[in-house]
Amino acid sequence: MRVNILSYAALLLALSICPPAEGQTARRKPIYWRVNVAARSLEPTYLEVVDGREIALAPKAADRCVALVDVEFAPTFSDSAPMDKKLEPLADLLDAGLLEYLKGRRPAEGRRPPLPAHNARLLVSTRVRLVVDGREIAPRLTSCPDGPGWSTIPAERIVDLQPGPPPSVLRYARGDKCTALLVGAGRRNTLTFVYVVPRDTKDAQLAFDDLDPQPLTFRPLQWQPDGPAPRDAQSAALLRELLSLTRQAAARDDWLVAWRNASRAAVLAPADALVRRELAAVRPEGAVARVLSLHQEGDEIVASILWMLQPSARPPDACVLLAHFAGNSIRPDDVWRGRSTLTFRDGSKADIGNTGAALTLASPVKPGAGGQITKVKVKLPRPPKMEAGAGMMGAISVFAELSTAEGDAGKALSPPARGTARFDRSQLLPSRRTIFD
């Protein structure tokens, strides 16, 4: 018996000393992330609205477009490394102020200090790369994460501090070079990574941090489904992906992407209640267009209009853009059509105040094809007293909607949009920032 015990001990010792046999699987490295690609698409541009300011990514070259990849991710366990060591890779990507904020030493705009994140795992967007034809492409931009943080894209300094229970992203900093997030272990998050790629991109791989690359297949830029899809697992997965793209795009006011993918989902499953609800949110009943944005260029207001006509729909013969100007520090006798409330034909209202006033101007608009974006310029009205009053109060509000006539009796063709304008040319308030790659 004693001999047998000694023999077993010798055998165990030999196995521990001898190297593993050839072909035997080596010990796997730890897996820090759980990752799932929720949706992907090729789009002409990317648009996001933060605090009323537009952030757009528009490739300069005609043979390039943007690839949007919606990624669901969660750390499998936390990282207890010191924050200084954890943030070393960001020394050349973020300025000192943003690094101090991520370390937890700098409160946001003097408000309550950021949440402690010493055990959180750090995700840096530059480590989430898209591999196309053997070439690694870093994201040019990401969507704005949920949770408290700083955004400086591309030249604005915007702080977002959300009250309530701790969110999945404990703290983030988003700059023009990267997005850095401190994420709690086990917390599920969704982020859109935006890459600039060739327009004919089809096959690619997503290299997420230190995970093995995950194969992706993109549909062509102008892809449209042939008709209703059969009820099978593959069609159901495609439908979920299109709805995910629709919801993510609508959340950041990127209505072109939202409308394109909601329309594709409606072709695949026209009777699906969820699809019809998402399409109605993007394209309200009776609307054939949407005023995407309003921004000021000198003494003009530029409205971008997205035409949401279906292939079989006939565009309206003629329509006008109604621009309503409103302010709180102008006397009603200083302007035209003084009134305290703007009432739109869809039932929504814009309160101006007891001493407020408004005026409405109409500009003719030529309808465009479905998916086309046209621009309409409206001259800023300049009654002498109104310009003087605007100088005292700073900015005024602009509400715009599309109609079939100049008066209130016209049929509404779009939901109303809101923007800001200044009359003092020396203090223009830019409301659009475009990143050209």
C-alpha cells in the first residue's frame, strides 16, 4: 500500500515537471469582455445632436462612407489597478483636465463629484478597431455614452451629469481622438462606433480590445429588401438589427439613418406591430419630410430637410418652409403678428411668455426624392426695433415646419424643429460642427 502511494506521488511529480505534450491546449488567457454586435450598416453620413448642437461626420471622398457598428459589451470582472496606471494609455489622447476628471479629482462644473470608479474597467475606443482588407481602422467617433461625463466633440465642452442610481458607465470622457469609459463589472452597455470605410466594403472584422476578431458582413450602402421576408430565424435576426439601428439613430436625432432602416423593416414585416410603431415615431402619419436641423450662417437661417417619401409615393406639388421667430424680451409692437404662443398644426405648442412676440416667414421649397436632403435658406427678418431688442437678450428661438401653404390653413408636411439665432453678427452662435475626414 505504501509503495502504491509513493508511486502515485512520483507520477504526480513527474507530470508537474514535464512539459505538456505537443498538441495539448495551453491555458487560456482571461476574458475581460462579453461582446455582441447588435447591428451594423453603411451610411452616407453620421449625425448626432448634443444640447441642441449638431455633430456630423461627413467623409470628403466620394468613394468613402461611414460604417456604424452598434456593440453591446460588459466587463466580466473589474480591474483593481490604480487609476493612474489604468489611464496611462490616454496620456496622448486626452487633455489634462479630462484625465483629472476620469481620475475622480475634478468635479463636473462644480457640481457633485463624479462617482468612484477605482474598480471599474477602462475601455478606450481606439482599441475597438475595424479590420477591412487587412487594414486596421480606428473609430473616428463614437456615440455619446449614457451616464455622467464630459464631451468635447469637436470643439464644444459639454458636461452630462445624470442623477439617480449609478449607471452602467460610471464616468466617461469623449474627445476628438478617443472616447474613454470607466465601466462597472457585469454592466451591459451599448455604443455606436463610427468608422470611415470604402463605399464597397462588404466583409470586415471587429477587433474589440484583446478579444479575438469577430467577422462582420455589411449590406451595400443603398440596399433595399425585395419584399416581405419569411418567418425564419435569419429574417428575425435581420429585423431585430434594423430596429436596433432605428432606435439608436432616433435617440441621437439622426433621422436619415432612422428612416432608412425603419422603412427597410416595414418592407420586411409590414404587419408587425413593433415595426409599425417604430416607423410612426420616425415618420409621423401624414408627414412626408422632416426638418433635420436649423443653423445660422451670417444673416441667414439654413434648414436641412429630409424627404421621407416611399418609392411609390408622389411628392407634393408645392410646399413652403414656415419659419417662426420668437423671443422673450421683445415688445409685441416691435414685430409682426405679435402673439405669446406658437401653435403647430400637429397640436404641439411653443410658449413664448407673457411679453413674448413672434413673426412668421414663408420660403418656397422644391420637393426632393425619398432619402434626399435639401437645404433651404431663410433671410433673418430685421425690423429695426427687433434687432435692438435681440441685442439685449442674446439669442432668439426659431421654429420651422413644412407646409403646403403659407397660412395656417395649409396641410402640415413635417414635425416642427427648433433652432437658435442671433441678430448681432459679431456674436454669432454657431449651432453646427462638422468633422471632415
